[in-house]
Amino acid sequence: MLTAYDYSSALLVDKAGMDVILVGDSLAMVMMGLESTNPVTMEVMLHHGRMVARGAKHALLVGDMPFMSFQVSVEEAVRNAGRFLQEGGMEAVKLEGGRAVADRVRAISGAGIPEMGHIGLTPQSVSSLGGYKVQGKTAVAAHTLYQDALALQEAGCFSLVLEAVPAPVAAEISRRLDIPTIGIGAGAGCDGQVLVYHDLLGLFDKFQPKFVKQYADIGGQIVAALAQYRQEVADKTFPAENHTFAMPDEEWERFVALLQE
């Protein structure tokens, strides 16, 4: 699984053969320059979802339910989840939280909307978690995560994201669940993995979590290409003759004559 946020990124991610594309609320940071995911709204998520849906033809499309789109009430959660399918072009939704949101998960699944869970480090709740920290490092905390995972499975989630969880804990939870797990900073024992598009390609440099592997420095290549363009324009080596359009000699002569009238 990989994130995508617009038509062009979805096209590339889909061509690469990803099974799942997540329109993540991480777009708040990597696309909008915000400090956290919490300011992003349903309208913004639906806007990006529609762009992704136009570019992806094969991957399962999952929309990330943003902060306060499901916390207010069960009814509001079902309504907003439905909007992702009806207005955003998504095929499933993802919702952060454990047992505390099981009633939302149950209602959304009961409405016929496929749902992916997300436990461990949940960015929307980062303030209450004390920051971006690994979750489940003690025996009690790990057991709490396992209970959350079971509750989400029972409530109807078809898969579960485990973020920033010790690898042995994530592997054991994955082994005990009937639904697949998708790890991000949770080790190779999960059934799948997810990364943020911009992190993987080196397009976001504000910070890089330990669990990110950067597969290319596309950001550096883009800056170098743009700088070369700027220099060639300043040097008047661009545009060269092969980038310009010619005019028949007789038409040029007529044009010059018209200017002299």
C-alpha cells in the first residue's frame, strides 16, 4: 500500500502495481504544508479522492477519514464514510482508533462500507499520546493494542494498519488476527506495508521518521532540473533552435514590409 493525493501520483502508483492506494490525511503535511493532519477537512479529502480515482484503475482505493469526521457521533461517521464512496470515488475508508471507535466501525461496516482500522501511533491523537512515539512498548500497552485489534476485527474491519509498534508485538498481533495487517514502522511480520509517497521518493524534507526507506531522491533531481532551467534561461541557451518554430521566408519578408507601412 502507498499513499497518493492527486491524478498524476495515483497514475504512477497504480502503474507500479500497488494493491492498495490510500488517500491519506497526511496530505495536510506533504501537500498543504500544515504542521499536523488535524486541520484537513472532509471537503479537502473528497477533493483529493476524486483526483486519485481518476488516475487509478486497478488498486483498491481507501479514503482516510479526517479528524472530527467520525468522532462526533455514529450517524456522522456513517454519513462521512458514505461520502467517500459517493462523492470521493473511494472503495473503502480508514479510521483511526481502537475499542473506543468500535461502535463507529460496526455501524460503517453495517452500512456496507468496507473499512480499514488503524492503531498504534494514530496521528490524529498525537497530542494525547504525548507526541510521535512508539506505541506498545510495555507488556500492558502491547496487550491493549492486541485487544484493540481484536475489537476492530470483530466490529467488521477488513484489514488493520499498525503504526510505530515494536516489531515482535506487530508480528504476534498479525499472527493472531484473521484479517491482514499493514505495517508502517511495525516490522516485517505484518502482512503488508504502507509508506507515504513523498517520503519514499524524497519529496518531503521537513522530517523523516526512522521507519521510512527513501527509494529515490526525486526532490533533489527536481531542484537540480529547475536550477538548470533557470540558468539556461539566464544564459539564453534555452530555448534553442530545436525548441522554436520557423516561418516561411516569404511570409517573414511580408511581415517586415507590413511593419514599414
